[in-house]
Amino acid sequence: MIQILDKIHQSDALFVALKNFLSKIDQTLPPNKNVKLFLFGGMLVYLYTGLERSYYIEGEFNQKVYIPDGLNWLYTHHTGQEKQIRFNKNDNSRFNLLHQNYLQDAQIIPFTHLKHMQVYALSPVDVCVSKIARLSLIDIEDIQLLVKTGLCSPQSIEQRAKEASSDYIGDLSQFHTNLNLAIHYARLTK
């Protein structure tokens, strides 16, 4: 099993801010509801690699959860700048390319301070696959970073993406172009 949080120091400012932000959400939840948050995106790339990629939390809950507009956590970055963590409510897993087993293959993140929810990490290969539909420059960089750190390979990304595409509906020409580009850039990683 891939170890998450191995490259992060527990006192890292972004990590502490993330824990505090998750606590804020956790405090609004009722007990005994089995709430699960499945993380993907740049914050998860940070949790896998230790490299700061985003200040947005992207993910999905296993049930409907209300996150108020403006909910954030301000903290002082190691550069001295004030930064803000927020939940990206505009990201929707229905638009991302995701493998049929992405939830089953997610692993729990040991945030033991949370009382009412559990947080899960998509596998590194599923994080890469989720970035293919949009495939912005930062998505390419995230894919390359996960490959470079040995958390997945271009072959595993390609296989998982092709399996995931069977659930996609619509014109897949852009998907195939993005997949080819993602694998091309993943293979350039050394």
C-alpha cells in the first residue's frame, strides 16, 4: 500500500492548516452518520509528495454535506505570506474521468483528530486519471510529479484511463487527445 503523508512534516504550515480546516467541517457534522470525504486534486498531490500544488480542497462526500460559502482557513505560509484554504465547490466528480473503482481503491488518511468524518485519498493513479478530462498545465505537472516520485507509471495511468473511459458519454475525441498528451508528458518524466 502506498504511504500517504510520508513526505510531510506534521508541523508544516499547510498541513496544519488543512487539519484545522477539516476540523471546522467536522464540527458541523452530526455524530454517527458515517461521513466520508474522498480527496482528489492538487491538495492530494501535496499529501502524497509534500510539494504544495493547491490551496483548494477538491473532493466528494459519500452523502450530502452543506459547506457554507466563504468557509476557509487562513494561515501564515512559510514564506510569511498569508494564504487561505477553501473547499472548491465548483469541482464535480461527474465531469472528471474516474475509474469505476476509484472509491473502493481509495485509502484512509489517518486524520485521527476528526470525530464525525473519515478522509480518504484517491490512489495516485486515480488522481492522474481524474486530471485527464481537463488537462491544464498544472494537471500535466501533477501527473509528472506523481510519476517522477514513483507513485504510478505512464502505463498504469493509460490502462486505468482506458478502463475509466467506458463510463464516459459523449464525443470522446477530446478525451483521446488529452489521454495521448497526458501519457506523452508522463513518459517525459525522469
